[in-house]
Amino acid sequence: MFTITIPDLQACLRVSNKTPTRWLAGCARERAGCAFAYRLSDLVPRIRARPRGLSAAEARSLVEVDRAKREFDEDTLYLGEDAKGRAEHLIASLTAAERERFAYCQSQFTAALVEKLLDRSVFEHIETLRTVLALHPDVLAHVLTSDDVLPDWLIFAPAFAVINAPTPLMEAA
């Protein structure tokens, strides 16, 4: 889900082309045509670490670009092997209001797992799953903007848990 390019950052944040290049040194990226694209979840902590920070309007603009560039049928469930570390870094950069919205998502996710999953081995990894939930694009969009575009938790939670659980759980499935 590498969707945000440097021109997108320039437009959303109203900065020169050299500024985002400095922010993004060493950041994971993927080639998107003639430019590189970055994950929104990786950008937020980097931008917030800078003195100018990230305003609510700028976060909304970045979320809109992310939504517009994601492909309709793109797999947004699998978050990658490095998901936990990236999620922890993102969560540490959230504001108090964003943490409240994320806590709401975590509670809905957990409640849906309790209701839908019969395999108790998932719950051995619940804290990791609740952490990496922050990286899901729809959850992140809600956390950053308070938009109500959230997954149907009863359908989403079991699939997300199985796909993002540590290897032993996936082998048992």
C-alpha cells in the first residue's frame, strides 16, 4: 500500500520538493511509475517528528490521496513481516484524540474476534494483532480523520487475524 509520492507530499503539505526528500531518507518505498511511493503509515511518524508537525487538515489531505490511489481490489489485509515495529512507531506518534479513536477500533476488533473465532490460538497473539491493526488503511484513515469508513468488524477481524498472525498460527490453519 505504497501510495504517497513526493509530489503528493508537496501538494498536501505545501513544502518544496527537497523537504520531503530529507524526511524520507531510509524510508521503505516502492517504484510507482517514474516516482517512488511511500506508505501513509510510515509517513505520519516521520512528519510528526519534524518541528512543523502535521496538522489535521494535512492529515486529511494525505488520507484522501491514499484512498484515491489504492486500487479497488488491492489486498489491504496483509501488512508485511515488519508490521509490528512499524505499527509501534506509528502509535507512538498519535495524538491523544487519535489514540482514543484507535482504542475504539481495537475494542471493536477484539469484540468481533471473540464473537466470530472459535480457534483460541488467535488470542495468544491478540496484543500483536491489536497493535498492527493501526496499519490497516481504513483504520488509519479513521484514526487520523475520525471518518466513519471502518470495516465490517465481524467479517474483517477473523480474516485480518489469520493473515497477520505469527507463523505458527498460520501453519496451524
